[in-house]
Amino acid sequence: MNSLDGIRVLDLSRVLAGPWCTQTLADLGADVIKIERPVSGDDTRSWGPPFLKDAQGKDTAEAAYYLGTNRNKRSVTCDIAQPEGQALIRELVTHCDVFVENFKVGDMARYGLDFASLSAINPKLVYCSVTGFGQTGPYRERAGYDYAVQGIGGLMSVTGERDDLGGGPQKVGVAVTDLFTGMYATVSILAALRHAERTGEGQHVDMALLDTQVAMLANLGSNYLVSGKVPTRAGNAHQNIVPYQVFEVKAAEGAAPGSRDHLILAVGNDGQFVKFCAVAGRPDLAQDPRYALNADRVRHRAELVPMLETIMMSRTKAEWLAALEAAKVPCGAINHLGEVFEDPQVRERGMVSDWAHPIKPLKLVSSPIKLSRTPVRQDLPPPMLGQHTQEVLAEVLGWSPEQLGALRGKGVI
């Protein structure tokens, strides 16, 4: 049994933020019916390479992007631009608990699929809209996407190397604004479902990428609001903790000429700084009043860090990691993805799963959620566009082959 057994989600979202939310709900056991456009489907089905290769090594139509964001769902094709498609969605809504969409503000109302219209036929419906800027405000009609919102919402102003070291604005390597919005949407939907169970009353969840990005500025946002000082880019250093950054270390013996190696040193408190200084052979630094307390280390960062840079170059990464881990000083390697997925901890935690895809077996990333009583589901993303259309419409709506054939003939499904 799964946590969300009995909850049915009608998912009209595409690309990342909405699908990330519904994938999480599906992992938890919800029956997620993914509505896709006939012929083309979700945009990410074509976002490649890389594509899954067949037995002959040739690309198939299965983009890795799509496979990574749509597990545990059922794919149904429906053209909501046609009146018959809109009627089909309304009929499905009467059998669903949650509706998720990420169309532009006003689009759903044009189709008669907005919250007001659908809640009239299903008062318990939890309706989640995911947009760039929300349902209100001067930007509500703008198209919003992760890259732009990372810029508008301030993340790129604090990401990247320091300007005095030749840095400039830098986006994060994955679409974190989309991903955070998807997770906040998941939490909001679960809260709204709890309210609907108690009261019989659904509600509209209005999720905006910009709202999420501003919220996830976290301590940097509060730093600015408290101090009035605009944070700047700090490279791999922490704005409030020293030493908490990447350091170059001595290249390993036998490394290629000119190669460089690095590690993360993440000293989070004064006790850890004392331990680090002992490992580094410089206990005097921990006793120096300029560096004994974190607040003073932050104030004297410009003096302390160059000394630490020299110290860190005295040993290899392996030597530092062994010594620091033994002393319980937080530190870490900087792995490329090949190393990540071979890491014994990652493997032990089951973060790579084997899947019996109809084209060929493949590996995908697993859900990180681990529940002791209600484990998450592990079913493939729907490999074929619309492969569950007949199954879902017969199961949920009791439709006959003749009814299905009529809509197929019109290109609605």
C-alpha cells in the first residue's frame, strides 16, 4: 500500500515544474493521469539528445529528460483545443481529486477548464496552477521560465565567481527554480487535500516560479532585509561562514601534468575550526582572536583565506579527506556524475534503479523519499505517447470502444 492510494490526479502540466510535482505525487501512490497533446505529447519527449538507444544503438523517440520527470504516470492523449476534448477533461475531473496545469494565465478559462468552472462540477477538487509569475500582479500574463526567473528573482546575482576575480552572473546547473516550485506545489496540494478531507471543500493553489525563487533566497534574502546590504557573488564561498568553500589541493601523484584537484571544506562552527587547525598543523590559528569565532573569521576573511589556500596545497585530496573525516571536520570531494552514480553510498541508498523498458533495460534515478510503512512506487514513465488512453477512459469513465473510436476519428485523442 502507498501513502496516496485512492487519490487520482489529472495532470495537464508539461516540461518540469508541474511534472516534477505530479511525479512526486505518483511516487507516493497517487494515480496520475498525464494528459498530453496528440501526436507531439509533452515538449520534453523531444528534448534531446540524449535519447534512449535501441538494441542496434540507434536513437529512439525516448528523451532522457522526459524519462526523468514522468515515472509512475499513465499517458492519455487529449486535444483540449477541441470542444470534445474539453468535455472529456470535465468528465474526468468528476473522478479526480487533484488537477494540475501550467498554462498561461487565462488559457484555462478560455477552454472552460479554470478553477471556477471545474470546482462547480467537483467542489472537493484541489486545483493547482503553476505559472512564472502567479495569477495576480503586473507580470501575471508574462511567460515565465526557470532561466529568466533565476535572474529576475536574484539567484544569479549571488551565483558565480566574485566580480573582482573575473566572475559574472551564473545560472545554477539544473533548473532549481522549477524543481523547488514543483516541490512547494506538492506540499501545497497535500495540505489542500487534508483540508478537503476535513471539510469537503477544494481550493485553488496558485504557485509562481518567482514567488518560489524569492522564498528560496533563504538566509541571503533575510541578510538583505535585516542589514540593507545587497549580497554579492561569493564564488564557492559562504556568505556567513568561514572557512566554508572550495580549496585547490595538491595534485595526486601520477596525475597528468597541469591537472588540478579540489575539495570542499565546510567548517560550520568554532569547534570544527579548532579541529581543522589541529589537522592542518596550525593550532595557533584557532587561538588567534581574529579567527577564533566565526563572526571574526567572516570579518577577516581576506586575511585568513589566503593562508588556508597555501595550507590546503600541502596535501592531496585523498590525504585531506582521510584526515578531516577522521577528525569529523565536514569536507567532501567534487564528483562528476560518473563518480556520483558509482559512489557506494548512492548505490546503497538505492538512488539508481533498474527498469524493464520495452525498448531495452535502462537505469534511472529513483525517488529520494523513503517511508518505513508506505514505500514509494517504482513504475516506468509511460514510454508510448497515449499508451493508457483506452485503459483509463474505459476504467474511469466506462467508455466503449465505439466512443473511443469516434474521438480518435476526430483527432481528439
